[in-house]
Amino acid sequence: NQVVGKTEVLVYPTNLLAELKTLVGEENLGVLDPNDELKPLLKQNHVEFSDLGETALGDFQGKLAIIGPFSTKAQMREGLAETIQKIARKGAAIVWLQPPPGPKDQIKPSFDIVPEGKGSIVVVQADLVVRLPENPKSQLNLVYFCKLALNPMSFFLPDLKTQP
């Protein structure tokens, strides 16, 4: 009857991505998912989406699109950046999940917000959404970036007076 040790366990719900339904409302979410990592999770969470791998990406008319994740740069279509800019200019919010960087690639910020016309693009580095199907932190990150794309905000320093 002795305590040998303590182990903290974090438990997450299995429906973290269901919040995306609320974000897009009546509109379908656009998804370009070349590795089929995200689409099964969305189906599991009953989130309706348009598969942008089966349609012309430039014709997307929705409110929010998730582009990626990509395993390599080679998976990205030629002209993808220009097409993403085009649909953002029309007012779409885009979350663009980048492929992992190569050993000689320039070091970049973990994510960046790019205003584009009436919309915005949140460019997200791969390590923030790694192992998306089994990683709750990555799923929470994805939801956060979708919210950020829909409602871009300026970042500010925390109020140090109210902190202990």
C-alpha cells in the first residue's frame, strides 16, 4: 500500500476537428490532401468537405481551405502558390501546410500570416501538424490556424502586469 510514483496522463477527445464544422457554417471546407491524412479524420468527425484534389483548385468558392499536408515539395503542383493567392484574393481563408524542410532549406518561422486581397493565407511549417491522425496537439494546432486564417489578427506582447 505504498505510492511508487505519479504519472500525469493527458486525455483528449477524439473529435477535436469537429470544431471545423462550426467555423465554416453552411459552406463546405475545401481540402487538398495528397496523402489522405486529413480527409479520413474529417469524415470521422462528420465534417463535410470538398475534395480539391478532384476539382480545379482555382475554382474553389468556399470560406476556408486546407492545402496539405505534403510529404515533399515534389507533391506540390506547379503554380500552386499562385493558385492559392488567387482564391485568397477572392476572400477565402487558406491554411497551407508546408512539406518538411530539406537539410539545406532556409530556416523559416513556424507559421506566418499573409494577407491577400479579401482573404488571408496562413503558411504552417510541417512540424506543427506532424502525425496529424494520432497527434491531438497537431489537430488543435490545425484548428487554431483555421481560426487565424478566418480572423487574422495582429500579435501583441502579453500584459506583464496581470501575470503573477
